[in-house]
Amino acid sequence: MAQPQKNVYGTALTPCCYDPMTGWLRDGFCKTDNRDQGVHTVCAQMTEEFLSYTRSRGNDLSTAHPPYFPGLKPGDRWCLCVSRWKEAFMEGVAPPVVMSATHMKSLRVATLTELAKFEVKEP
């Protein structure tokens, strides 16, 4: 049986989003496996600024591609590639992060401190 996947705090990974359904495995979690070359491990809450930035970098997350991709809007949560999140961080446009839903593998690229600066504050 596979080990449970953990978040950046080393505890159980929590869901990122079910609507739209996200995740490399399209199960709502930012889980990863050895086929996930993009490392879709950061649970991020989309902003208009980030969506415009990533579109300018050749990855249009706003446009729907049915039936597999719904297109994202500000406020949606999505499992981003950690390298794109880090790139956006370096450019000053990183979207907020749901830490409990962000996979610990993200820490290979972004530090806990960097991610925590953008933590979504849950009510």
C-alpha cells in the first residue's frame, strides 16, 4: 500500500479543490507521482495578475479546453507546477498558497518561508 502523501508541514495533504477538479491525478489533491514531470504540487488561489502573467509566459490557464480543462478565473484554486509558482514569486506575481494542500515535494524548489509569505488565511 502506498504511503499517504504529505503537505509542506509533514502532515496529511488536504484537498485543494474539487470545483474545478484539480490535481495531476484529477482527484482534488496536489498529489504527484513519477509521471508528473511538471510537479503540480502547489495549491494556489488564482489571481487576475497571476493568470495574466502565466498567459504571457505561454501557459494560458484562463481559456477552457473541454472536456479536460475548465479554464480558471480569479478565486479558483488549482495545483500549479512548483517551478511556475517559483518563477512568478521571483517576478513578484505569485498567487496565494493553501499550505495544508501544498505537497511537500514543492520544498525542492520553493522554501517554506517563500510559500508561507503567500499563505491563504482561512477563516
